[in-house]
Amino acid sequence: MQYSETQIVDTFAEAFDMKYSRLVVTAHDRTWLEIAAAVVTGYACSVIACDAEAGVERWLEPNETLDGRPGVSLLFFGMSTEGLGKAIVKRTGQCLMTCPTTAVFDGLPEAERRNQLGAQLRYFGDGFQKSKKLGTQRFWRIPVMDGEFVCTDSVGVASGIAGGNVILQGSAGPELLSVTRLAVERIAALPGVITPFPGGIARSGSKVGSRYPKLVASTNEAYCPTLQGRVATELYPQARCAYEIVIDGVDTAGVQAAMMTAIQTAIEHRVLAVTAGNYGGKLGKHHFHLHDIAKGMES
């Protein structure tokens, strides 16, 4: 399927089920809010080796938060409810409770499935912590050196999707990187999705398995330009670079909208080709076909 100078490959992105939670973090000002968000979502690119995949969903105005301060909505994805809960407790305790002026609230207060958060972190208060209930929500006030760290008692857990993706191919690396970054910036404006890799972009696309038995994943050699001529390649003849945008979302509609945004950006800027990573349907049950998404742009 050809759009202007961009070839849309007839393939699909393969995504899989994950559990997710949404934290709403507030702080005194945007400076400390950005620091808190960056630290708590650090080393959260892929569950291949990380305890969670995480990123900024959107920035919040003071009139959108419970304490009337600037805020940020963060999404965290994990393979299981229990594993996700452990990751969020550790990250909140290490990265948010330590960060000046922050408070933490639950972004899924209506969710029936829940993980403890403040209920565990409260013990850091060494007996000086206090509980407060507002409506149906319970919070903990833990004394710290700049006042109190306010933290929700628990966080909701819901079912989400991880692993939606598009791979952009280009003949010049710097130009392709700029277009891919623009696509990520546009995706960031959409609700319910994150792009968890550094700057939203993965250069080390992976495949399931390896010739080394201990590795569960390894480099996707079909998209490595330095291996053209040595292995079966998925790169177009003129391609000298490829970048992948991996998308996690709260539902299929959000992931599809993010992929459509990336494809539209690629076409607009005449990217050589757009494809996607999959494993023949063996990894996940959610298949996002690029041609179907591209046809949706025409309606």
C-alpha cells in the first residue's frame, strides 16, 4: 500500500494483555513535577528486564487535581497484578516519597481490583503516620523533612494492552529520528497511551528468543542495516536506519489511534516505509493490521 512516497507494509503489530495502574502525582511546581515523573518512570522500558513499563500519560492543571496543585498522570504496566503492585510500591517509596513536595493519588479510584500503596509505605512513618479518609478514599500522611508526604492508601488495577508498535524506515538516520520524535510528540497528546522507551523510541528492536538459551529476547536482525546481505532482511533496499515506537494503552482504541498518528506523521514527512513487529501471532492476541489502520485514515 503506497501513500505518496511512503510504503505501508502489509503486516501487523502484535500486542498482549497487561495489567495497569494510573498514579496522579502532584508537586509544588512544574520543576519538581517533571523531576518526579522522570525518576519514577525511569528504567521502565520493557518487561523483558524491567519490573514495569511506565510513562507520562498527560500533564494536569491545578483544577484537575485533588490538592489544587500542578499534576501529572502516569501509567504503569505489569505482567500481573501482584508484580505491578510490588513495582509501584518500590518506585513510589524510592522516587516519590523522597522527592520534595510531592503527593500521590489514585487515578483509578473506581477499580474493584486494588493494590496497597500508602498502606505499605506508611510504616516509614515509624508510628507517627496518620490516616485520613475523604469520601470513600483513604490517604496516609507520612511525616518527612519538608512537612508531610500524602499518599493514597491503595491504587486501582485494570486490564490494558502492551506491545502495539510501528517501525519507521528511512535512508538517513538524523532525518528519520526527527520524524519519529515528532510522531512520539503527537502520540503524547492522546489519552490512555504511553510510549515507554527512551524518548518514546526504541532503536534495539527485539525478537522472541535467542541462539543463547538463557536469553528470552535478542536483537531483531531483520531490521539491522549493518547485517543487510548477511541475513534475511525486512528493510527496504534504500533503508539505512529504522526506529520503533512501542505503545502501551488502556484499550485497543487508544493503541490503534496512536499507531494511526505515527503512520500519518510518517506519510506527511515522506518516510520510506512503515512496518511493524510481530511474532506470527504467538506472543499476543491483539493484532493491529497496518493496512486496516491506514484505510481508517481515509474515512
